[in-house]
Amino acid sequence: MPNPYLPLWEYIPDGEPRVFGERVYVYGSHDNANSDKFCDYKLKVWSASIHDLNNWTCHGHIFHTREDRDHSSDTSWSDGDLYAPDVVEKDGKYYLYAYIMGAKGCVAVSDRPEGPFRLVSQYKYNIPEGKGEDCFGNGWFIDPGVLVDDDGRVYIYCGFESSFAAEINPENMFEVLDGTYKDDIIPVEQPFAFFEACSPRKIGDTYYMIYSPKVGSRLVYATSKSPMGPFEYQGVIVDNGVNYPGGNDHGSICKIKDQWYIFYHRMTNGTVMSRRACVEKIEILEDGTIPEVEMTSLGFEDSLSPYKITPAELACVLIGGCFITEKNIVSRPVTAITSGCIIGYKYFDFGEDYSSKTMKFNTVVRGTGCKSRIRILIDDYEHGEEIGYCDVEAEDGVYSSVVTNVTGRHAVYFVIEDRFGGWFTDMFKGRHLFELESFVFIK
């Protein structure tokens, strides 16, 4: 599946990927289209076979802080929104760690990784000597990330604008063991610059902490030889704000069969809310480092086919103010397209057909009463080869043009220009020219 890899109407941010048995599960918050806030009152999980990452199954709502038409609330003390969960397996049980905005967090359990989960307890802890009531983030346990170590010991990592870690009683999975609390497990000072989104992993004998720093729209990581640190800053894994409307990021790394991935989210609907789940392939080198990867349209794919209809919303480059918006459950165009906007897709494999000199480009657009031109470039939107252009008229329609045949694997960029002309061109600067629905190349 390309990015976003879940059905295009689904908004799952803060995804924590976990492989249990023969399936990979993604546990996340739940956003809504065109919302003015993060998250809502339910948590969802999706899963796929590790042998088929193109078919994802929704397991529904697995935990709730409010009653809805199908479920009662799982939390009697709060109806606050549910943020950024994690799930781990211990002794054949699956434990969900919930962060409830503005209220005490909790732990729930299920006999199955897909839930549903039933409440076990709020987090239980004693305030360490010298600490105040705001310890453990006032009991919220913000963005909990949990690690079950090889020796059976259990650690929880949390924080917003500063971090903490503690050891959890493995006998009940919700009680913090006295004397294990540690502040600033990841420092707030540079280069660490901790902000939020703790996600621990252990690879070999090395502990990895994936998190979001204060600067940018990134997921970065630090490593240690001990679960309680000290950690050494390593670098950026992915940045969802490179040539794209960025925002907060949250996710983690996961090995599925022989391939490592970074799971993250990116923004839609012209806000930093309405986040959707994305994934990129990564490599962990022999020295344990992870080279930074770019944000692409690929998801689990090695390349996309230009000869299949591509929904506009798979764009991984949006420059100049254009953005993806959901008009309804089946229509999510790139909108707010003005002269100078750039819309990009990485990567298409055009094959090795050297017999043709040309091919056709076709695009479906919604007109706004303006005339414009889509310049089509490959590899780079500034200095790449321009293989042709397609003129768009004032009304809705399918527009076509003949372009130069392309072989091999390339990024494709649409550079938008208006076609106003005449004396009053300056009066129309900034006009929304059209909305891009989809496109396809035809040999």
C-alpha cells in the first residue's frame, strides 16, 4: 500500500507498530477530518498479515472514555480525549497504556492483540521524595511508551516538554516500583531537545528511544546500553515537514520479516490536525545507526505504477500553500492551488519501454473558473527534466496532453502556472486555479 497506507478516509495518528505472531498491529489515536482539535474519545487498531501489507483490517474501537451508540465508557472518572497509546505483550496478555487528556491515565488488558481492552487500573505510584504533586505528569503519563525487556522487567517512558522513566511492576503492569523514577531520561537541552512522543525499542543489546524534538516536524532517536540511560543522541529518522505542510510527529520503528520501517503521520485538511498514518522503509546499519529517510508516497511499496490512476492525495510534496482536504468520504483533492504551487509524488517506475517516443498524461480536476497550466517535471521540481505540460480550462473535466516517454524510476512534480494574460493579470494573483483529483499516464 502507498502512503497513507490505511484506507484514505481513516485518520490514525501517533501510530505504535507492534508485531504479534504473524500480524503487524498499529495502535493509534483517532483524528477526524476537518477537525479543530487533536484526537477524540476512542482508540482504534488496524492490522495486516506480515506476508501481505497491502490488506489492512480494522478491528474497530478498542477503548473509550465516552459512551457511544455501540459501547459504554471504559473510564468512570473522565471523558477526556484519548491520546497516543501503546500496547505490549506480557505472559500471553496484551496491555494497553492510555493517556487521557486532563485526567489520570490507565492500563487496560485483553486476551487478544486486537482487543477490545477492559480496564485494569489507573496508574498507581507513590510520589518520590523531593517531588511534587505534578510528578508523573500529574498522573496523566503523557505519551506512554512501554518496554518489556528480555529479563521480564517492564519500563514506561513518558513526557511533554520534559521526560521521565520508571519501572513497572510486572506482576500487575500498572504499579510504578518505588525508587525507580528518573527525570529527564532524554534531556531537553540540545542536541536532544526532547518535546514528546516517547517510543522505546530494544534491538540486540541496544535500547532505542524514538521521540519528537522541540524543533521541526521530526522523529529522532537516541540510544543507550541501559534501559534507564544515559542515552546518546543519534539523529533524525524522518521529517514530515520537508516540502510539505508539517506539524507534530509521533511513531516508531518496527521490523516486519526482514525489513525495518519507520511509522509516522502527516497532516491534511490544511491544519496540524487530521493526521494520517504513513510508513517508510529504513535501514539499521551495522553500527546501529539509522540513516535519515525522505517522506515519500511509497508506503510499503518499492515504487508506484504511473499507469494506474493515482489519487491526488498521495502527494508527498506540497509547496506554495496547497493542501489535501476531505470534501466527503470519497473526495479528497489537493486544493488551494495557486500559481507557483508544486505538487510532487515519489516514486514511479515507468518501466523500460524504449520503443515509444511519447505517452499521454491525463488528469481529473475540478475547475474554479480559471485557466492554468500543469508543467510536468521528473526528478527535481526546479532543475529536473520537463517532459511536457497539460493545460487546464475553467470547468470540471478530464484534461489530457502528449508528453515525452519516460523510462526508469522517477519522482514526478507538477509545477502550476496561471494562464490569465492581458492587462489585469496582477488582479488575479493568488486565485485558486483548480482542484486536483487524480491523474494517470498512458502509453
